[in-house]
Amino acid sequence: MRTLDEDGSVDPWHRRPRRIRRQMPLWQELPLLLIVAFCLALLIRTFLFQAFFIPSGSMEDTLLIGDRVLVNKVVYDVRDPRRGEVVVFRGTDRWVPQQTQEPEPGIAGRFARTIGDLVGVSRPGEKDFIKRVVGLPGDRVRCCDDQGRVTVNDIPLDEPYVIQDSPLDLPPNPRECRSRRFDEVVVPPGQIFVMGDHRLVSQDARCQGPVPIDNVVGRAFMVVWPSSRWASLPVPETFAGVGRTVTTAGDSPAPVRPTGSGGVLLLVPVSAAASVLARSGRPGWSRRRRLHP
């Protein structure tokens, strides 16, 4: 039935029948959802977060071989690294490339590696390293005190995360990190002094030098795989008494008490994906999805 206005004309809102939007069939919708998910993963990997594979034991027992850690790539765009944080960085020319044993991949393996490189879950490059920040620009780092501890600005560090330390009886060698002892290092401006938690095997700033902050990719803040080791990577209380070092014009670096540890904002584009799935009208298909590492 047509609706008439007061003057007897046909109501314009009812002149045309409403069109019912047809649902997209699953065989068309599924590839579209996969493309959207892939693009979101690529954007997140490039600008926000990236998963890194741990190929060596230099951070044991904090990180084990085969662990995957999630790295925040934007946190150091708004602030500098802090002592105790675990960071991923590109080594300088002094840093010896990591040597990892892995079988020669087949066609399927090479394809999987390419996809992994795009979304950020593949093995790191031979110049990518993960270590703990021990010294900031201007810090004086050395080892050891009378109890064999590393000191920062003459403050000894009690490091519960170091399970296997280097021996004290070996003489220091500037080309090898086998000895626990090393001469005092004043961290240059714009650089950080990093060390592995497994000091017995870690090749780090003790013998390969500090790392420019510009080379830092981001902060590793969570172990995401395997599921049995799912845990955060907080900053230990080890460095609470050291404070931070600031430099003023004409003055030498002086330790200052920290004003706060700061937090990490985790951005997850769940709402966008949920919106797409909600429009699909297939809640049962949504419940059957599986998450893969």
C-alpha cells in the first residue's frame, strides 16, 4: 500500500522498494578476510610489534632457545632505553654475526620462511641480537667488586637472572667475553652497554663494545611461545639503586633517582576484526578459528 501525503501525492520515501543487501558467500568472504588479516599483521609488524625467534642460549635462563618474544617497536620513539630492559638491536661492525645451525630448507620451508619474514615470526638475521641493558650514556660500568659483581657508577649489582656467570680466574681479553672481569667502560653519548644473562657464553658489550641507541629495534616485553613459557619480561629491582645518569653543560654525569618506570601500551586491532566478522553473520565459523604461533 502506498502512503499519500496530505495533498494526495505519493510519499517520496516509499516510491522505491528497499533493497535487501545480499550476504557475500563464504568462498568469497574467506579470501577477503585472509587478505585483511595479512595486511593488519604486516602493518603491526612494521610499525608496532614484532615477534622474534631466540636462536642461541646467550639469554638463558630468562630466554631459552626456541622461545618467541614480542617486541615493542614504538616505545623508544617516545623515550630512551632503561637499565634492566631486554632489547633487540642490530649489532655494529664490531659484533660477530651469530652462527646458528639449521637444516637447508626445501621449497615449502623457503615459502614458510618468506611468509614468516613478512609477518615477523621467522629467525632473526645474523646481525640481530637480544641482550639486557646494563649501562646508559655516561654510566661507568666495570667488573668486578670484591664479591665478583658488576658495578654501575660504583654501585654493585645483585643479578638473580644470571644463572651461569663467567669465571673469575680468567684474565680479561678485550676480544673475547670468556672472563667475568673487564676494565671500566664509560658508555659514550647516544649508546648503551648490553650484556647477556648467560655470561658464560654471551658475546656482548664486554668485548664487542656498546651499541648505538639508534640501532635498537625495540623492547622485548613478553614471551609468547611456547605456551608453557608465556610470561612478561619486567625490569628487575636490580637497578633500582643505581638511578639514571644525566649530563648538563660543563658537568660530569651524575646519578639521579628514577622518577618512574613507565608502562607499555599494547595496541591490538581486535575491534576491527570483530567488526568484519560481525557483518559476516557467521558466528559459528568465528568460533572455529584457531590461533597459530
